[in-house]
Amino acid sequence: MSAPVLSIIILAVMFLLATVLPLNMGALAFVGAFLLGSVVLGMSTNDILANFPGGLFLTIVGVTYLFAIAQNNGTIDLLVRGAVRLVGSKVALIPWVMFAITAVITAVGALSPAAVAIIAPIALSFAAKHKINPLMMGMMVVHGAQAGGFSPIAVYGVTVNSIIAKTELDANPMAIFLASFLFNLAIALVLFVVLGGGKLLSTPGGRFVEQAAEKRMSVSVGARAAGVTLQGSGSDISAAGVSAKGTSGGSGASPAALPAGAGAPPAGGARASMPQLITILGLIALAVISLGFKVDVGFVSITIAIVLALVSPAAQKGAVNKISWSTVLLICGMLTFVGVLEEAGTIAFVSGGVAELGMPLLAALLICYIGAIVSAFASSTAILAALIPLAVPFLATGEVGAVGVIAALAVASTIVDVSPFSTNGALVLANAPEDVDKDRFYKQILAYSGVVVAFGPAIAWLVMVVPRWM
């Protein structure tokens, strides 16, 4: 059996094991790289580790560490509250606020599941109180997360762009980001129209929405500063030892009683604390320095994170533990394995097979559907890290636009995260309002994700690949 065929079998087994068993595919990838490299190809361990993506490792650690501190000191809650206050009495804008906030959070470097985990409980709580379709609200959050996911400083964007940077293909990070953003925005607009958004235009909201956001922020920020665990979601959120009304139970303390500088919001929740203002300035600085001056995102983000940790030591407590180490392991393992695949000749082998189809448009469509179907059950990041390198030699022929195919693959592999089998879809299902039949809600999410998997890749291919080929 040839090395390329054997490596493909190993890759398929890795995806299968990671799908049916609670195993991190990155760990499997490191094992696969070691076995394929040392046993089959005779590579030394130094040669195998030469494929380890050190720069990407620093970027993911830096941005997730920075985001963890921003979450701990209440900056994320502050942004959500501020955005909701802008809504005023327009209830119909609440879904769009949730879409926008989630997009901003992922665009500045948060992982998509982390953003959904923070915003979904708030969004679905508002959905229950204002009679908004929970499917629409939940999917607006997920598509918002994906809309911002391919910014040049986001995890998805950094992963894809770092892979392309190692090739001779034309790189256009902003084109990929805008393709994902506009595609998810279009889906959100369709969802809004189909699932009752028109009826919300005449629904009053008023001060209640603002009060709910302020109440949620007061409790969540105060609880985090006190080191207690949050329970519940949305405006009904409470903490172990801290009630939503600020009364203490046991050894807990109300948010108002927290020591100054611990991260609790000022009275009335109307003003930002100094650490929160510095955090907002830090996020702006991250975008300006890394994008405007082309400085490495990893070094900039971890530098800003350390500055914030010095400004507010209490807020950085536990932040290192919130770094998504499972994602770090996943991405670094997969890219190390992909490097070994290249040594085995697998990439050239697969791309040659795709090119032999003699139909570049069909080959591009096939790649998009493979990405979508696998990603609906497995990791989107893993499938991007695996498929893009496999498609590079095929794209290098110039028969189809490389940027268009990569953008279509990026969209196809991430919009399917609405699936209840993916982390984002599961988070929406888990935070369903109490008055919603969860079995029915699950079937609704399953049906919607089926539509997305069936038609999403084809539409992305039609919009992003076909025009460039013609």
C-alpha cells in the first residue's frame, strides 16, 4: 500500500474516532503524524516537529487569553448592555443586536463556541420574554459568530490565512472575511423574515429590555469577581450564594458589597470601570496595530492581555484556564499532521485525483460539500486545516479562482455549525427557554441544519466560485 493511500486511511480513521468517541482530534493527529512520519516515512521526530505551527499556537493562546480577561472583568457584558440600550423600544432589533455583538466578539479573536456560550443564554431569555421565535434568535447568534469568525485576527481567519501564506496562492484575507460576513448576514435576513421578524416591528419593548440587560450584567460581573458560579441564563441569571436581587446566601456577597476594583459595575450599572475602559482600548489597539501596522497578532494580543492583567489582577484570575487548550491542541495537531501528509505526497496525490475529474467547477463543489458534511458532525477548524492544504495544488493550476474556492469552502464548513451535533447548535439547544418543548426545538434545529447542509455549500459555490470561473 502506498504512503498517500495509507495516510488517507489514517486521516479517515482519525475523523471517525473523533466523531464517535470523546477524543480530541488534535491528539489523534499528533499520534498519526508520529506513526506515519516515523514508521512509514522514516522521518526523525525533529523533522516531524518542524511542521508544528508555532506562530499560530501563540496567536490562539494570545487572543483567547485576552478574551478571557475581557470576559472576567465584565467588558463583554458591558458591550452587550450598551448595545441593548440602543434598541430602546424596538424589540425587532434585539435579534440583530445579538447577531452584531456575537460577530464583534468573534471578530476580535474569541472562539465561536465561546461567543455563542456567552450570548445564547441572554438572547434566548429575551426571546422568551418578548415572544420572539427561539429558533430565529438562536440561529441569529450562531450565524453572528460565524459572520465575524474569518476576520484577519479571528481564530478561523488566522488558521486559513496562515495556511495560504505558506503557498504561492494569492492571499486576500479581507475577501474571505467579507464573504463569510455577507453570506451569514444574508442567511440571518432570511431567517428574520421567515420566522416572524415582520411581526416584531410593531411590538413595543421599552425600558424592560434595558433593565434586563443591566440586571444580568450586575449579577454576572459581581459573581465572577466574587469567584462564584453562575446559574441560570439571561435576565433571570443568579449565582450560587448571590441572588439576582443582590441578597447574599451563606458566605456569598451581593455585587454592591464587593470590594472596589474587583470588577463589579458602578451603582446603576451605567458607567464602565477603569479596567473595562482599558480593555476596550486594548481591543481597539489590537485591531489597529495588527491590521494597520501588520504586527504579529499573537505577540500583540498576549502583550495587551498582560497589560490588562497588571491593571486588574483580580480579573485575570483563572483566565489562563479559560484559554481554549482543546482548540490549541486540535489546530496544532492537525497542521503538524498535514505537514507530514505533504511529506508523504498525499496532497499532490489527492489534488491530482481532483484535477483528473476534468471539471474544475464540479471539483470545487465536491470539496465544499465534503467540508460541510464532515463539519456538521466534527470540528470546523479541523476540516479547514485538512481540506485547504489538500486543495492547494488543485487551486494552483489556476483553472478556478483560488480565493473564491477557499472563501466558499470556509463558508460551507462553518455555516453548518448550526447542527445540533456541533458545539454551537448544542449550546442553543441547551439554552432553550423553559416554556419551549426541547424535543420539538431539537427537531426544528435539526431540520434547519439539514436545509443548510443541503443548500448552503451549493449557494456558496454558485456565488463565490462560478462567477470567477466565467
